[in-house]
Amino acid sequence: ISVCFILFVVTFASTFMVNKLYRLDKAKAETMLQMEQNQQLASIGQLAAGVAHEINNPLAVINQTAGYVKDLLNFKEESVDESEIMENMDSILAAVDRCGTITQQLLGFVRQFDVKIKKVSLCKMVSEVLSFHKKEAEYKKIQITVSIPETLPDLKTDSGKLQQILVNLINNAFQAVEEGSCLDILGSQIDDEWIELVIQDTGCGIAEENLVKIQEPFFSTKQDQMGTGLGLSITYGLVKKLGGKISVQSTQGVGTSFTLTFPITLEDKELA
């Protein structure tokens, strides 16, 4: 009876602990997924500032041109030159088309949140992310160099996760650089199975004692900028989920370089 009782207690305790660990692991996975989604939304919010700058110019064109056409119709006593009106209307339509393109780019980013393995042009995706920083780069006189060969094969990967990695790293680079700095993005093919992407800037850099901490959740050197400390931690996790590797080299006051390697073809088992 004692042995049976002991076996019952051991079995019950073991089952209880296993179930508790399972629930904790499940809760942790759900929390990490929620953190990733929140970070994606935060990144989209940062890009929205670039969208506001980009969309402001065509809106100004629409406002000025529409006002001019209105003046032509209301205040000119002589017959109105239809060709002049048509020319101004074309300017308005071109500006509207530009606004539509910008909003479609932002919506495209949002739609890629879901897991979807497909062929992705690395050059095109880098260009899309940089397009949201165009005005900021002009304002801060940041020299951007993108060197990704046209012969670089498309990646068969989760486009949403790859997009989030690029958004996080490029956003971080823009926050680190000052006026007149440089941002270089270099892509190359290592062999038949791997490609390499290097994102390097001449910004403020990262202190040596902080390099080992940057992938820790909630660690941030941007206390005055209300940094959450999740961006790089999530980025490291996303790179791992895509079967890739990431390394960083940085010198404070000189700049930072992130080197990423990705498999050209991501297997479903790797994503899981």
C-alpha cells in the first residue's frame, strides 16, 4: 500500500509539473509572438513619419494646382485656355497617383505580417524600406549606398519576417547616425545555398560592454528616446527563425556593422 501510495504521489507530482511547464512554455511563446506583433506595429509607426513627409509634397502640389485652376475659372474674364487647365489637371492626377503609391507601399508592409513563404527580391525589399526614409536622409544629408547585384538570386523565405528584420536594422541605423553620416547596404552570394547582407553605418556606435547585451530583451541604450529594448532582441530571434545567422561589430564613435546570412531556400521545418 505504501509503495502504491508513493508511486501515485510521484506520478501525480510529475504530471502536475509537466503540465505546469507546458503551460508556462505555451504562455511564453504567446507572449513572444505578441511582442513581435507589437514591435512590428511600432516599426510601422516609425515608418509612418516617413510616409507623412513623402505624402506632404504631392498634397502641396494638389492644393496649389487646384487653387490655380479655380482662379483661372473664377477671375479670368477672357476665354480660358483649355490646354492650360488640362496641364494642371495632369499635375493633380500625377500627385494623386504618387500618394496612392506611397499608401500602397505602407499597406503592403502591413499585409506581410502573416507567415508566407515565397520568393523575395532582397534588392526590392531593401529599396522599399529605404523609400520611407528618403526625406529624413535628405534632411540629415545622409549618404546611402546600396550595392546588391542584380544577379543575386531571390530568397524563398518568410517575407514578413525578412521585412521586419530590415525595418528594425535600418530604423536603428537612422536613429544612430548624425548629419552627414553614411549608410551602406551590401549584398552578396556566398555559395549556392547562402547569401550575405551587411548593413553598416558611421553613426554613434555601441560601447564594447553593451555589445554582449544588445540581444537581451528590454535592454536599450536609448533611455532618453523611450526605447523599448525589444527591437534587436526580436531581430535576433527572427533571423534564427529564418535559418540565418547575425553578427555585429561596432566601435563607439565610429559606427556599427550588422552582418546577416540567410539560406536562399527556407525549409518549412526551419521556420517551425
